[in-house]
Amino acid sequence: MVSRGAAVLNPFLLIVIGIMLAVGALLALRSRARRAHHDGMIPDGGVVSVAGGVASHGGRLAALNTAVVAAALIAVVGALVSNGGLAVFTDTATVPSNTFTTGTVDISTSPTSALVTFSTMAPGDVVTNPLTVTNAGTLALRYAVASTTTENTLAGVLDLTIKSGVTTCTNAGFAGSGTVVYATGDLGNTTAVNVIGDATQGSQTGDRTLAASASEALCFNVSLPLAATNTVQGLTSTATFAFAAEQTTNNP
């Protein structure tokens, strides 16, 4: 876009101000001259002595009028000259659409509850089930899993093993394939036990990673050893597996 602009002050406003100042000065001088005549400072003859000379009252007013008109003309000409000096060509440019969108870390599991359960469990019994972990976000993530149980006695006897890459996640197929993620250990504790990685920020031993929109299957296996004693008879323990995820970008 090209335009004419007044960078400091509108020149037409300068013209108006110059004229107003000139008219104001003229009126003020006329008023002072009338008061001087009225007070007798200038005799009726209109002749007074000025620095050893003689000056005509009418001549002084004419000189004053000339000076005021000259001042007004100077103001007008100055405004016109400044108008010519302030007229410039200008242009602007914009850079729009600078948009920023943040990524997301969104972990989910399927099933969302009751992954491994067993009623009337006896020593030697085993339960195995798969769990799918999904990164539904737009950023790569790493995750850790902690297990918290409602009591410690039975939870300390039940053995939990977690694998990835198991071809058939059943009691019969569990031993035949896959990689151990959590070596056989306690189901959990009333104080959270890390079963996969560590939820502490940053890369920790055992943490697992998932790319954006990726998923993986884990196989959970829980058994009550044949060596279990009567101390765990009639007990119930409920475990909660807590998945904690964080971004891997800029988070070594």
C-alpha cells in the first residue's frame, strides 16, 4: 500500500494555527494602541517623541499591521513548505499465520480394569492375560508401571511376571515366547512397587517407550506357588497397576 503521510503534525493545522496567532496578535496590538490613546499617552495630534525623534501614531499602527501580516504570511508559507517536506511515500508488510500448537502425551490401556483376577485360588493356580498399552498422543513417550495392593500378606506370596512379545498370552503359551519385562516378584505392596521402570522424571532403567500413535502388548502372569502356606488362606488382595507416562522429546 502506498500513501502520503504527515509524520509530525498536520500541515493544514499549522496554517490555521499561524492565522489564529496573527489575528490574535493584531487584535492585541490594536487594543493596546486604543488604551494608550485613551489614557493620553498619545496626544490627539498623534505625534509623540520616540528616542529623540517624532513618530506618527497612524504610522506606528501601520507598521504594526505590516509586521503582523508578515508574521502570518511567514507562518502560512512555513506550513506549506513543511507540508511539502512531510509528504512521503510509505509501505508496510505483514507476516501472518505464525501458529504454534503443543503436542500431547496420552497413554491408555485395554482392558482398563480387572486385568488378572482369580476367585477361590489355590496353591499352584495361575492366571495369564494380555494388556495393550497405547500412546494416543502426538509425542513419543516413555512409561513406567507401579503396583499398589490393598494388603501385604497375600500380595507378598503371589508371584507376578510381565513379558512383552508373547505370541499367545495364555497360561499354556506364556513360557513359550516373549521377553521378560518384570522378573518374577511380588504382586505388589501397600507402598507402591515399581514393576516396570521408574516414574522419576527422565530416562530410568526399565522404562519402556512408545512412538506417537503406537501401541504394544504386555502379558501379565500371576501365580500362587505350591509352597504357599495357611497364612494366606482366605485372604483377598487387590492390585492397582499405575501407568505413568512422560514425553521423551527434550527429556533425556
